Amino acid sequence: MVNPVQCGPSAPRAIFIAELRRVLDAAVCGTADDARLPDLTAKLAEIAAALEAGPACEPRYSTADWARFAPVAPALNLRIEDGAVRAAVRLGTAQGGPSTVAHGGTVAAILDHVMAAQMATAGQPGVTTDLQVTYRRPTPLHTDLTVCAGHRLIDDRKVRVWAELEADGELTAEATATFVTALRHD
């Protein structure tokens, strides 16, 4: 078995992922007529074959990088302000549900990701063991969204984290989660 190479964040990879997101969004709502789809499908198959021809890749991304380099993840722009993680994101049609609003699973993933980034920022990376999401109103697509997160320590390994998602200054969803930090072997 060949050992996979490690691939991580790079500017060319970020641009490539951004174009993949455009393809996903256009595939959902693009105006290409059915007659053009076989040709476009062949081009996509050629691209997939070229990508698969390289060595196996074992992704190595930090929590912050995941949102930039996973093509199915919404492109979150994370920043830290006064010890709290804040994020900006704009969801496209590919992240929509059966109507013209964001899919609830996408909203939950965004909130969970920003809470994980909050944990990493606090120097306590861990895993989500419990996630509660409350949807206050539909989260719109094609709108600038903001997310903020914070945390409080429960004990040596458990941390309670919260996050809120807003559109145009109105709360659309909020979440709380329990994270368990990794064991330290000092």
C-alpha cells in the first residue's frame, strides 16, 4: 500500500476549491440546457480522472482551514475579535433546501464549525459530543450572514460552547454544544 501524501492549504488549492463551489452552485441552478449536459459531463469526468491520477491525498487541515478547503463546506471567513470567533458567509443555491432558504443541515454544520473554531482559538481543541440547534426563522440564501461564538469551561475536559447565526441583523439560528477536549499527556 502506498502511503498517501499530505495535502494542505495552499493558494492554488483555495482557488481550485472556489471554482468547484461555483460548479456545484451552477449545477443546481445553471441555465445550461439538457443538450449541453453530455458534453459538460464528459469535461467533468476528464477533470475527475486527472485529479484521481495523482497520488492519494491525506488532507491535513486545521479547523479554520476546513471551511476554505472542503468543496462541500460553505466558504466561511473566520476572524477572532476579543477572544471570540466571528465568521462571515454567503450561501449559494447548492446549500439550499427544497425551497429558497438554506438547508437546516448546512446551518447546523456552520454553527458546529464556528464553535469548533472557538474551541481551537481558546487553546482547547476537542470534539462535539452534543449539539442542539434552534432554528428561529429561515436562513436566506444569497445574503451576507454573520456568526459569532463563545464558550465557558464546565470542567477540566468539557466545555460548553454557543453560536448565533444572523441575516441582516436578525437571528436565524442558534446552537449550544458540549465539546470534550483531548486528553493531555504532560
